[in-house]
Amino acid sequence: MRAISQDVHGDPGVLREVTLERPEPGPGEVLIRVRAAGVNPTDWKHRAGRGFLGDPPYVLGWDVSGVVEEIGVGVTLHKPGDEVFGMLPYPFGVGAHAEFVTGPARAFVPKPSNVDHVQAGAIPLAALTAWQALNDTAGLQSGQRVLIHAAAGGVGHLAVQIAKAKGAYVIGTATKAKHDFLRELGADELVDYTEVDFTEVVSDVDVALDTIAADYRSRSLQVLRKGGILVTILPYDREELVAEAEELGVRAETMLVEDDQAGMRAVRELVEAGKLRAEIAATYPLSEAAKAHESGEAGRTKGKLVLTVD
């Protein structure tokens, strides 16, 4: 099979197309013929050596939308020919940027019939991140106020839709050029962080979702109401962050996304109901994975980048 691999860490130029043996599904696994696979910030961070995988060679990619080719011993949820989508176990189940990939059967659910593989391939990792942050970790309730940073980004724009689906009042930070897009997704209030410090215009927030880190975490704690919670998807310096939150009478949690059957079912229901969609910034054939990395690292992407596999 064709796959995108690397032998060393570095810039996008280290990515190359290779031919590898097609994997075989083990017990409890499925072999999926990949039709589309999202490219996420964690992909280019790992490519550059800022991740969990250690030294290459390896094939990156966690988002998968495709067709079940074979099933391993004990699998009952899926059959060959089924269209499925999901996220490979993060971080060590990596390998979606290839023609075929194996993964746990329960990491996947049926692909929604109302979207194509490109749309489905863009959703899993970012949507699960948003769902697990807002629903599982923060326990977001209808009527609460939620602040979402980088609201037009891969995780951010899906988080806006998930929060609205749960009945929240959504405040997002983004450049003014992206405000109309975010209003279409349901954002109630928007702050252009290039013109104003969000701490000066935002307050009484129940939940804040940080996708940026740097000083956004400490500043976000300042706009939470007592008992509010900050969830950051960049899990660094947890003890320091938790201590700072406690001093202010709020909470803070750091999280990594996990493969999640229940979460994927919830995401699928939202997609089928027309309440969740990925904005596709661009698609690239598998052979042009390096170009996708270059585009993503430029930091100006609105929505998601997707690799397509013939």
C-alpha cells in the first residue's frame, strides 16, 4: 500500500510517499480502506519532533473515514463493506495517512449517510476533542456561557457548533475576517483578539476552552465566574495551572483526546441532525501531504485540512 512516512524529524520536506505492507487486523480490530483522513496540528507537531511518538519512521494521521475491508477475530460491530469513520487511539494508534489502516473496531462508528468521506474524515479528532472538553470534562449545560478561543480553527469551529447544540451562549475569539463565518455557525458574541484584550470585554463565563496555551490560560481564568472551569487541550504545567485556578475560586483541567465509542456516536448524531459540520479549508491527494502540512503550519487555516485517497 501507499503511505506517507518520514525517517527523521523536520520540516514538511521530510515527508515522503513509500510502499508498505498492507496491515492485517488483529483480534478486535478492523482493516479500513482509507478514503479521507484529516490533518491536524498534532500531525505537524509530531512530524517536527514535538510529540509523543519518539523517533521515526512512522506514518502519521489519526482521523479516518473509509470502508471496512476486513475484520479481525471477535469483531461484531462492523462488516466488510461498511462505511465508517472514527479516530485511531491517540497518540500511539497513529497511521491514517495511508491507503489502509487497522484500528480497534470500537474506535469507529457508521459514517453518517448525509456527508461524504471528506467531511467525515475531517471531523473525528477535532470533534471528539471538543465533545470531551465541553461535555465530558466541563459538563456544559444549556444556558451557560462558554468562551472558545481560536473559534474558527479546527477544534474551535466544531466546539462552537457543539456548544450551540447543547444550548449554550457562545463567545468566540477570532480575527474580524472570520466573524461572519462564526455567526453562521451560531456564535453569539465575537471578540477580535487583534484589536482588544478579551479580558476587557468578556466576563461571567461558565466554561472556557483553550486551544492556544501561552498566556491564554491564565487570562481565561480571569473571566470565569466563581465555580467556572477552564479546559485546555494543551496538557502542560497542569499543577501550576490548577493552583492558579484554585486561588481564583475556579477550576482548571488539562486533557488529551481519547478514542471514544460513545463520543463518536454523539458526534455522529449531531452530524446526521445537521447540527455539526466541518469547514473544509482545503483537500490534498495523499501524495501531497507535505503541502497540507505547510498550509496548516502557516496558522491561517479556517476549518480543516483533509488528505484524500483514491
